[in-house]
Amino acid sequence: MTDITNNASKPKKHKTKFNASPWIMGLYILFLMLPIYWLLSMSFKSNQEILNVFSLWPENFTIDNYMVIFTDPSWYWGYINSITYVAMNTVISLAVALPAAYAFSRYSFVGDNHLFFWLLTNRMAPPAVFALPFFQLYSSVGLFDTHIAVALAHTLFNVPLAVWILEGFMRGVPKEIDETAYIDGYGFFKFFGKIFTPLIASGIGVAAFFCFMFSWVELLLSRTLTSVDAKSIAATMTRTVSASGLDWGVLAAAGILTIIPGALVIYFVRHHIAKGFALGRV
């Protein structure tokens, strides 16, 4: 009886459990950021230091690599060209995908499922399959080496992706909203612009993000369909081999600058992306 009383009076010791989640997340973030840090470090080094010395940070800090990009027209025009056709592609893809996704989400017609699947197969096909047909077509109609040529070529895989994403968002909006708006006297375009579009703003943000990123990082079509006037930064980076070899410092600086537009897009549409991943078909 005394032992039971003594045991009951003793405070219970709670074992502290080690929470490994923050450590795992920290290691994961470190693993992801390490290549970016290494690229940033290389961008402030000279080629001799990159090739001959192993160092975690620049021993002889230099911004010459960035000066080459900002002063050489072949480099900075590559960025301008890329941003131009990527922006054009994003606008065209969304302009085509919005009515197409609305039709798939609201109406049933003969072959709708087959047509929807056909759109997705275009996204599954590798760009190399279409490189030669696009090259011959655009050369014959005078669109070779233009921004619109690359923008239109990238719609081949961006429009199906945008339709697939937006259709999932639109299907989640009740059809009663459409009917109520029509009863209240709204025309289709007024209803679509003032009522329906704000309801799927997150889906539009997600679709725009993916269209921008896929067009920004695509290399094969942008390199095949351009030569001088509309040459992208990705194509420029693959043509930096000289008699002395690769200019590693300039390539690293160019790589850092190519990350910035994507980071800015993510920052401005971050709220839409978060809602889109939670609510949409992503």
C-alpha cells in the first residue's frame, strides 16, 4: 500500500521526443540551394580560379562576368528576346485556353473526351518531333528567326497544359452562377470578364506560371527556329565555346540572371499558385 502511494505521489517524467522534421527540411533546402549558391559563387570568379582553385567563395571577387553580359549585345539581347517571346506565348496560350477550357467544362459535344485527350497527347510529345516541321513551315512563310515563331511553336505544349489546368478550376464553379448571370441580363463576355474570371483567378495564375516557365526553359525549338534577330538566352549560352574553351564565369553569371525572371514570376503570383495547388487540378 505504501509503495502504491509513493509511486502515485512521484511526478511522471515525460520523455521528450526528438522532432526530426525541421532537420530533414533544413537538409532538403540546403541540398536544393547548394547548386544555386555554387553557381552564384562561380559567377564572381575568374576562369583561372574556377579551373585551378577549389574554394567555397570567390578569393578574387570580380564582376567582369556580369559586365560582359550587360555590355555585349549578343548576351543582353538574348534576355530581351527570351522575355519577349515568352510573354507573347503566355498571353496567346491563355487567350486560347480560357474559352477552350470553358467549353470543355460547361458543354458536352461529340468527341469532347477524345479531343481533350488529343490536346494532352500534344503535351506528351517531345519537342524534337515538331522541330523539323516547324522549321520548314516558318521558313516557307517568312517567320523564321522571329519572336512570334517561337511563341506560336511553344503554344503546342502550353495550350494543352493551360486547358487542362483551367478546366479543373472551371468545373469547380457551379453552373448556376452562369444561369443566374444570364437571367440578370449579363452577356457572355461581360459575365466572363466581371464574374467568372475573378472566380478562377487562382487557376489563371497557375496556368500563366507554368506557361511562362515551360516556355522560358525550352531550348530545342527556340534554338532551331532562331538564328540572330530572335535568338534566346538559352541558345546563346550553348554557343559560347571558343578556341580557349568554355567561359565558365560568364556562363555562371548568365545562369544566375536566367533564374531571376522565374523567381519574380513566382513572387508576383505566389498567392494564386498556393490556392491553385490546393484547389485546382495541379
